[in-house]
Amino acid sequence: MLLRAKGLDVAAGGRTIRSGVDLAVDRGKCLVVRGPSGVGKSLLLRRIAQLDPGEAGELALEGRTPSEWGYQAWRAEVCLVMQGAPQLDGSPADWLRAVQSLASQAGRPTGDPLELLERWGLDARSFERPWSELSVGERQRCQLAVALSREPRVLLLDEPTSALDPDAVQAFEESMRGRTSIWVTHSAEQAARVADSVLELGA
């Protein structure tokens, strides 16, 4: 397995939300996480991305723990795209340049975010416009294009198409084929289309 978690806990505000979470996703496969609101789906992604601390459980990418990778390198390889769209200064192009300047991104293979945007129905010129001038759907696509272009080993996606129209949703799902990912989606129809396996989190 490319990414594996065993006995993972998920906490918020000093309180354990979930414990004993096991999951595994192999290279090129998609694991969809389902469950009602409030069960900790988004928090689970943050825990896997090592953005939130945890007390229990094991987590490994290609057999190496986050500490063995180094936490910045882990986050470059296990890339989280949170729900919603960023409200940042400057433009998406400025943000990409800032990401590229990080030490953890040095020497990484890169894709073309502009090609992705055009494939998803967005004029590439939008990448140079201020975030404040973009719609929620445009910001969401720009955020996803930056994440995919950095070619992480695993993409963690929290409702990645919530603001996209049906054509853009279809185009994005096609772009994700063959990429290793863990998705949170409330859409049973989307889960049926993209999932190789499903993790159900009960209330």
C-alpha cells in the first residue's frame, strides 16, 4: 500500500472525535470517505496531512512515518486541499510562485496548472487575476490546479468540486484518474463514479 493508517485518532479542541481509524490506499487508487456531517471527515484529512496533532495510531507513506519523511516533506507528498476556496492576497500565480519557493518543493516534478484550468473550463488568464476578483468556483479550480501541478504522491480532497458546474466536475474527475487520492464527498453519485474503495464513518 502507498499510504496506510492504523488505529488513528482524530481530535478537535482537546477532545477526541474518533479513534481507531484504519485505512489504506494503493498507488493510483481513490479512497472515498463518507459519513454524516460532524463525524470528523475533514479532521481526518487534516490528521493524515499532519496539520493537526494526534496521540494514537500509526501513519506511513511508502513504509515511512511522517517523522522519517520530515513533516514539511510529508505535507508536500500528502497534499491537502481543504473545502471552500482561498481568500489570499495577490493572484493564484503569485501563490504558485510562493509554493515553488518552499524548500520542501525544491526539485519536485511539476505539471502545468494552466493546462488543467483550461481543461476544467476556465480561461488561463484567470490565473493572473487577483483572488478577490474570482468567483468561488474559479478560486476552487485555481487551488486544485496548483495542488495537482505539484504532483504529490497522495491528494487529500475535501469536497473538491462543491462549487463547480457539472461539466467542470466531469473534467476534474477525468483529471484525477490514475492519481492516488482520498476524497471526502457528500455526493453518493460522485463516490460511485470515482471510488475504488469507501471508508464509512458512522455517527
